Amino acid sequence: MPSSSNTAKHAKKMPQIGYGTWNRDEQQAYQGVLDALELGYRHIDTAQAYANENAVGKAIQDSAIQRGDIFITTKVDPVNYGPGEVAPSVERSLQELGCDRVDLLLLHFPSLYDKYPLQDYFAQLLQVKQQGLCDAIGVSNFTKAYLDACLPLLGDEQITCNQVELHAYMQNNAIVEHCKKLGIVITAYSPLARGALLDDPLLNDIASRHQASASQVALAFLMNQGYAVIPSSASKMRIQENLDAGKLQLSAEEIKQIKTLDRGMRLVDEDWCPRWD
Ligand SMILES: NC(=O)c1ccc[n+]([C@@H]2O[C@H](COP(=O)([O-])OP(=O)(O)OC[C@H]3O[C@@H](n4cnc5c(N)ncnc54)[C@H](OP(=O)(O)O)[C@@H]3O)[C@@H](O)[C@H]2O)c1
């Protein structure tokens, strides 16, 4: 089970399965988070760029679950990486989310086209942590080169997590290995390849052996290797189905077979995304 090994006294472990909220409008994000918490999720993933932090926060407040029992991740939008802009943007996020700190704060992407120097916006992230606005810091979509550039800037702090695209069709082995060496937990985003792998014959064959679904096999494949996963669904039934994937134990042979499905199928591939190295 991955954990964020940060230094804050009250920092909690990041639950291995979380509920993703990208592309969910306010109503969907509200209902999805409410359903996810009711069903047992204790890890919610949002971002400034998703424009739904307010709905996520409202669902958390309206749920029967205490804030202290929920692990909240949000991400700083690269448009807020300018000088002196990171902390005010995080304060706005906290106001939207209705809490005084998040459990994990990520830089959503390296600055687009390197508009802002990494030294500057990363230093601002560290400052936000020192201010106590988050319990742990991390990054998302950071390549090996960007991670390496952060290392001399860290001081006593740690990058606890790199959230990257990772699914059976895009196994991203080089960055995974690099993060392992650095002790950085991997969170797999788009773990279901946005549905693209659900008709896969091998995943369905393995699923039938376990009385499970292809989506559960796809998630178990990632979780069995120690990654956190943050699938998203608007359907309460599928939110439950995804959570239940945590109970599925695949054999070493099945994992080996699924590894052969890797085809470098990158879904988040805009021209401003860094190339994986
Ligand atoms: N850091 C980043 O740059 C970044 C980028 C992308 C995503 N993310 C995070 O990762 C989360 C998940 O990624 P994602 O939303 O891109 O893709 P995903 O979770 O791989 O796939 C979501 C899609 O799969 C469908 N689905 C979900 N569960 C299913 C099931 N059990 N059976 C069949 N279909 C199912 C959903 O449809 P229904 O709603 O109809 O169920 C939805 O269309 C995001 O919500 C976001 O929090 C982060």
C-alpha cells in the first residue's frame, strides 16, 4: 500500500484507491463524491483546473464522513505558477474546498512550454507547505528530467507522489522505475484508459476466471503492483465496482500477461505535455 511519507505530524496515508473528478461538472462532481464517500472511498482527487473544487468541498461537507478521515488531493494549475501566485491560488482552492489544508498538493504539470522557471514555482510550492496549507507535496506529469531538476531544491522536504498516466495500454515503465528509485509513490491517472481497454480480450478472459469485470482487472493490475489509482465514474454502480477491485488478487502469471498489453497508448498528449523520457 503506497503511503505519502511526509513530515507533517498529522499527515495521513494516501488510500490506494481514490475517486477522480476530471471532466465532471459541478453537479456530477458533487454527486460522484457523495456516492464515493458513502460507498467507502476515502481519497478524492481534484484540481484547480477541473473547476469543481467547490462542488467537491460541498459533497465532503454534506457527507457523513469526517474531514479528518478523507484524503484530499488538489493540483495547482500551471496558469498560477507566476511570481507570488501559487499561495494565493491554493488559498482560493482551500476556500472552495471548505478546508484549511489539503492532504496532498501537486503541481499539475511542469510549467507549460517552460514559461516560468521551475526553481521559482517549485520554491513557491515548498513555501505553501511551510505555511501549512498542505500536509504533503508532489507533482504530476513530471518526467525524469523534471524530477531530477527538483531534487537539489528540496532541502528537507520530499516529493511524495508523481501522478502520471498509467494503465495497461500505457505502462510508463521508465518513469515508474525512476520514481521507485527516488522513493516517490506513483498515482495512476486514467487507470481505465478512459474505457478504451474494457473490451480487451485478455482482460476479459482474466476477469471471467475471477468472476470480475475487465475494469476491475485493469485496476487490480495497477494496485497489485503498488500504485495508487483514481478511477472516475458518474455511475454509483461503477463507482462501487471500481472500489471492489481492491479485493481482487491477480496471479504473478496474470500480471505478466497483462504487461504484454503495453502499447504506449498515451491519452493525455497535448502539444504542451512533456514527452516521457
Ligand atoms: N494529473 C493529471 O494530469 C490527470 C489527467 C487525467 C486524469 N486525472 C485524474 O484521474 C482521474 C481518472 O482518469 P480519467 O477520468 O481520465 O479516466 P478513467 O478513470 O480511466 O476512465 C473514466 C471513464 O471510464 C468509465 N468507467 C469508469 N468506471 C467504469 C467501469 N467500472 N466500467 C466501465 N466504464 C467505466 C467512465 O464512464 P462512466 O462515468 O459512464 O462510468 C469514464 O468514461 C480523473 O478523474 C482525474 O482525477 C489526472
